[in-house]
Amino acid sequence: MPAGENSVAVWYRRDLRTADHAALRMAAATGRPVLPVFVLGDEESGGAARWWLHHSLQALRDELAALELPLVLLRGNAPEILPEWADRHGIDSIHCHRSYEPPAVQRDDETAAALRTRGLQLHYHEGALITGPESLRTGQGGPYQVFTPYSKAFTDRVVIEPPATVPAAVRAAADPGDGLPLAALDLLPRTDWAAGLRGLWRPGSEGAATNLQRFLADAVNRYDADRNRPHRDGTSRLSPHLHFGEISPRQVWHASKATRSAGPFLRQIIWREFAHHLLHYFPHTVDRPLRPAFDAFPWDGDPNLFSAWQQGETGYPLVDAGMRQLWHTGWMHNRVRMVVASFLVKHLLLPWQTGADWFADTLVDSDLANNTFGWQWTAGCGADAAPYFRIFNPTLQGRKFDPEGEYVRRWVPELAKLPKRWIHEPAAASPMDLAGAGIVLGRDYPHPIVEHRTARERALESYRRMQAG
């Protein structure tokens, strides 16, 4: 161990910011030299998320540089390399924010144990959530499984402190360590498919602040009316920034709370907390249903149709628009997420886990808790879930939430010239209308891969078979 004063490390994970950062603040409060470190393991395996992470780390490095702090980048299994690195650089304690996803919990437990064998300590702080999952329990002492009582408990019992500022003074370690250059983490795609992501997103705390300011300046006042309209800029688009911790939920909460019309939006923040609450108490739900009866559900759809769903070639314009938006931007409007998820599990009878895996690979905001909760909600097998027999009609959903077809015309441009009457149901259009729009079904745009009425009846029959045992 180097001679002289011991340093304290800040282990960055999905908390890539300097403001309202409890681990950084507590490390600075020791008065000792601080060394920030990031360890790339297997946490971000999706291509879109890895692209985001590269740029978010770049932004964090610039933020820390303003505090005259380096950011040490390491790659490997944290329980193996972090204790050895800390010991080598005279670090006797490490501060981090607590993680709640099951793989991250295991990683942290193993890392803490490995650090203890060297006489080093890992100090946990709250930073990814407003309140830890264990802070709210039912009157019987168990976890909540229904949102409404959880939301009431959250509102009544959680005191949300104002967000903290960036530490005024932080001492930098004399030896910045032997980290890797950012390019060595190999996060960017070998083939550049990320033009759509670059056009929409600005990873980092500044991008998060800009999105929040844009939303609060106008869209929050229309949020309750516009959040289900995929063609409107009516949502905050903060989900990837929250996922990577470029902005804290406390920062979002307090900035939004100052706006009188923010109630429906704040409810979404509580939904995010609820999703993490559920995953903490039911970690098996990552790949198994919360409701055990659904273990026996007969997922007997045609797996060959999965690629049509992935590529936005189902013949249902709203579904296809959503899947193409996802591929192009790494994000999909939440209303459309529900429709495309319902289509996969109920129209195609394909397991929700396959959809969750695809979202994890393509979304820039794929929190394991939110992704798991959303898919189990749609499939009817999770907490507070939509009944399985509630089967979205994608044509009617399109007419209701994209009445002029603006969303579909943007993402499915081959349908752009169809009259509004047929934009959500081209298969029902007359030959004259199709010809006028320059469309030959089966060539320019696919026929529906399943018929809605038939698919609905098949899904309900599968549900009855599961209930019958």
C-alpha cells in the first residue's frame, strides 16, 4: 500500500452524476482524497444501453473534471478487481449507491465480502430511488402488491428531502490509478446503427436537465391529456436519464412539484418506485411470473412470427410504428409499449419473457424492474396486472390515440398516403384507395400476420385451459 494518507473511493454504477449524489457527498465529507471509479461488468448487455453508457461516462468524466477529479475506468468482475485495485491505491473505504436489481445485489454482496477480507469497507447510500424498497410495508408487515395502497403509503409516509448540490470542495487523490481509456470499454457498436439515437438523445446530466426544463416549461401542463398520444411531444423523455442516474428522482420530484399541474406526472415517479419495490421482494419475477398459475400457461404461438414483430412487419400499423420507433431511437412511447406487448403475448401467444429480452436489448431506458413489471402487467401474470382477458385491439387503439395517423405516417412511411380512414387498417382499404396510396399489400406493406378476432378467441381459450389446469 502506498505510504501517506489513505484515499476514499466513489464507486459509480447507474448514478452517473455529481449533483444530489450521496456517495460522492459523503466521500468528500471525510476530508480525505477522493477517487471516483467505474467498473464495467455485464450490467449493460443491450446494444442501445451500451451506446448510451459510453456517452454518459464521457459526460460524467467532464463533470468530475470540473471538480478536478479523474474518473478511473475498469473492466471485469467487480468482486475480483475492485478490492485489489483499492488495496493497491491506498483506498480503505468505498462509497456507493445501493442497487436493487437481483444481479446487482449479488455483485454488491460478493464485492463487500471480498473487500472485508482485505480490511476494506463498502458504504451504501440511497441514490437510485427516493426511498428504499424496504421502507414501505403493509399493515401486516409484507410487501405491497397493488399500486393504489402503495401510492397512498408513499404519499403519506415518505419525506422527500430537497436534492443536494454538488460538493463545494473535493480533494483529489494524488495517484489517479491505472484505469482504461473510455474506448477500451468497447461500448459503441462496431457497425454504426446509432444515427437515430444521436438525433434524439443527449446522454449526461446536462441532457437530463434540458429534457426536464423542456417538459416543465409546457408539456407538463398537458401531460394528463397528451401522455397517451404517441404523435405528440407530451412525455418527459427522462426515463433513460433516470435509468443511468444522470438525474436523481429527488431532483425530478422537487422540480416537478413546483408546477401545479404535475400530479399525474408525479404519479409516474411513484410507479417507478413501486416497480423496484416489487422486484426487491420478488426477484424471481425477472423470468418467472409472480402469479404461479401462469407457470402453466400454454405459450403455443408460432415462434416464426417473432421476427415480424421485432421488425415492425405485423400488418398492424400501430404495432409496426412502435417497433420501428424502438429500433430507430432506442425508445417507444409508453401507450404503444402496452399495445405491442399485448400483441406479442395475446395475439401471437409468445412468452412475455421473449419480449422483455428484446426490450432489454433495444431500449435505452430498460430498467430491469420497470421492464419486468410492464411485461408481467400486460401478460396478466404480475402484481396489479391487467386481466389477461383484456386484449387490446391494435386497430382501435390506433384510431383512439393516433386519430389522424400522424404517428403511423412518421414511422411507417409506406402508408403515408393512405386516407385517414384506412391508416390503421390498410387491409380493409379498397383496391382504389390502396392504389392511390401506391400500396400493394404483401409487397409494400404486409398483410396482417394474424386476424384479430381469431387471435383474441385463441388467447381466451388458452387462458381457460390454464385455469382448468
